[in-house]
Amino acid sequence: MKAVLIALLFLLAGLLVTGCGERAEPTGTTVALYPVTVTDANGTQVTLSTEPRRILARGAAMAAALRALGVGARTTTAGTPAGRFDLVAAWASDPGARGLSHRAPGSPPGYVAADGTVVDIERSLADLAVLVGRPLGGRRLVAKIDRNVTRVQRRLENERPVSVFLDKGFSTTVSRSSLQGQMLALAGGRSVVTSATGPLDPGQLRRLNPRYYIATSQSGTTLKQLRQDPATKHLSAVRAGRFGIVPDRLLQPGPDVGAGIALIARILHPDAFR
């Protein structure tokens, strides 16, 4: 890991803190938070004139992000948007994000949060925090992600990336360009596939022969199962026990991505964290 990457992360963190949302951080009790305007993942400007009291979160990951910002009591994941909510929010990768930026007249504002990269997630959390009236909370979440990533990068400064198969279930994995692929890279790994187009057949997986095998908690995969399966028992990672399980929530867009990167790094480079 190059030292320049650490410097870049610090620079990006500074840009996020100063550049997210069109609203200055309050410095006293008389500074108004609204009206506020931010630009979402689709390039659509989202404006709120008052603090949203009823928020519809599309998807569990967005609901978790809003809870982390301290507005869980105002958030629901059920219901129809029309006329009932002050704000509808979804991560861009969630199916519930479709059409949010182009709502019919009279519908509540819809915010689509960019989540293609870790930096996207940080920016989205900061903007979302401004929308819901929790700008300081947003900064704290972004700072927590940055601390985790920076700590990992320092530990891995002299480590070489290792190949990884991230098992999402049914022999499917992630591409290097995906959010999870970037998380692997920041954790000192490299997905064995450039692009994930579908399940890998046993022959492909044997040829790729990843040094580490990581399963998501949702996949249900265990090391015992892999050692009993004729398709995987001969993989070097399986034979050597270079295996780990990562909770699915740590791989989803939101404030836990930093913790996810830290956990993956400990699995891939245990000696660097002793």
C-alpha cells in the first residue's frame, strides 16, 4: 500500500467536510439549517424548505443509514410516497431508487444516494445528513469511515494485495469495479474476477484458485461445507483454512463500510494486525 493513498484519503475527507450540500455548518443557535439544496446521484437538485418529519427509506441499508444519523424515529420502510412523506431516500444500487429523481408533481422530494465507491458513500452520508437536519452527525459518520480506512492503510503499507473470492452465494462474486470490489482493494485484496457476470462454474474457480475465500453471512457458506464440496475442497484457500465470514450489513452502502474494510483486512492480512 502506497503512502500516497493515505494522503489522498485525507484530502478527500477534507473535501467532503467542506463541499457536501449547499449549507454552511451552524456556528450558533441562530443559524438556520433550512432551506437547503443538495445534488443527488442522478444530478438532480433536491431542496427542502423545512426539516423532514416523515421519511420513507427505500431498502434496509438506507433505513440503517438514517438510524445512524439519529432520525430513525421519523423513518419508515413501508408505505407509498404520495402525499404521506416529506422525503423519500434510497441508495442508488437499491431497486427502490428507480424513478425517485423524476417524481410526479406534488410527490415528496426524492434523494438518490450515490454508492458506487467509498467516497460516494461518504459524500452521500454528508448530504443526507444536511437534508435531515443532522449535519454534525453526518460529519461524525464520515470521520469514522475515514479513521477505519486510514488505520487499515497504515497497517498494510508493506503488504502486497492477495487474490480473493468473495462468495455472495450460489457461486456468485463481485467485480473489481463494484463497491465491494473497492472495499476488497482497500483491505489489501483483489477480486479474482474483473467483472461479475454470473455464477462461476467449478472449473473457473479452480483455475482462478484464490488465495483467500471470504463468504458473506447471507451466503450461508462455511469452511466445513467448502471442505466437503468436491467443487471447492481442492482450492488452496480452503485446504489451508484461509477463509472468513463477513456480516452482510458491513458490505452494504452506509456508515459501516469502514468497519467492513477493517474486518476484511484482518482476514486477509492477520499478521499485520497482531
